[in-house]
Amino acid sequence: AAEWLAGADALLIGSGAGMGVDAGLGTFRGGKKGVWDGLEAVGLAYEEICEPRWFDEVTGEPRLAWGFWNHCHNAYQETKPHAGYGTLRQMGQRCPFGFFSFTSNIDSHWITSGMSAERLLEVHGAVRWLQCSKPCCPDVWKAPNDLALTESPATHRVEGVLPCCPKCKAVARPNVQMFGGDSGFSRARRGAQNSRYDAWINHLASRPDYESLRVVCLE
């Protein structure tokens, strides 16, 4: 593996929940699952609370939804990326034809660690970005560092003014592709990332020497 990495012309880095666990984040599943008290208290599984239906202001419970997502929003900011992010970035920077990070993580730790947004594809979106929960439009905007929400220890619902769409004033939600057939997920931000990723791949494929290029995929 070391030999392949040392001789790589281009590097594709694939990362998932394991990167976050090493930084101290829980996965909410398995032996190192997360510890949001509300999950067990309200009798919901991780996959259930991660459904977009909770943001519906008529049939859902937006304050419960934001109880969970505000917890994630804070945890992802309080936890710092470990040194492995920088090590992988340096490996990629040594490659003559560049590198790309393809991640299923929604914690924005690649960006926090210093990764260029031009080299990142967050396939499931990111909690640090918001969108309309309806949605009335495909717009995506960056969340403030502090959402000014306080979780009630008794109900695990949040208190405070919920984030809202600047256009229609409906409750906002994280720009994360959720469980349960999330047809409302805005693909605008991810689409831009995907276009940059495709352009990089196509650039490599269009080279006259592409058959001899050593493109290493590291997961």
C-alpha cells in the first residue's frame, strides 16, 4: 500500500463513519453509537429520527427534529478533526494530477481540517448547511455557528426560534439526505460538488496517457 501511495499520479480518498469515530464522534449505531439522550427517551431509532417527516409543521414535530439535529450541529463543531485528515490531504497534494475526497460523512470535518471545498464531495450533504423543509426552492445556505436553541432535558425538544427559510419562512432543516425516501433533499450544493468531481475524473480520462496513470483509491 505504501508503495502504491508513493507512486500515485492521482488519489481518490473515500471516507465514512470510521473517520469520525477516530475523532471522538459517535455513529449512533454499533458498539460506539452516539449518546444523544433523546433518542432512547422518545423511543425512536436513529433511522427514524433521521427522517424528514419530523420537520413537517402540521404532521411532524420540528422541535423534536431539531433536538436531534442541534445536538449533531454542536457535536460536530465541538469535536476537532484528527491528524489523519491532514496526513491524507498531504498525500493527495503530492500527486501530480491531484486528489479528491469522497465522503459519506455529514460533519464537515474535511473542510474544518483545511481541505479545499473544490476537492470535496459530501455525498450525503452536511449539517452545517440548511435548506427549506418544504422545500419551496433548491436554495442552500450556511447555518450560523450557534443556532441559539436549547434542548429541554425533560422533553428533548428544543426551545428558541427555529431556523427558517428566508423565502417562505417555513422551518429550515439540515441539507442532509435523510432516511425514508428524502425527495425534498436539495441537491444544489451536492450537484456543484459532483460536477467538480466529474470534471476531475474526466480530465484524467481524457489524457493521452490515461491507461498508464496510477490512480489510487484509498478507503
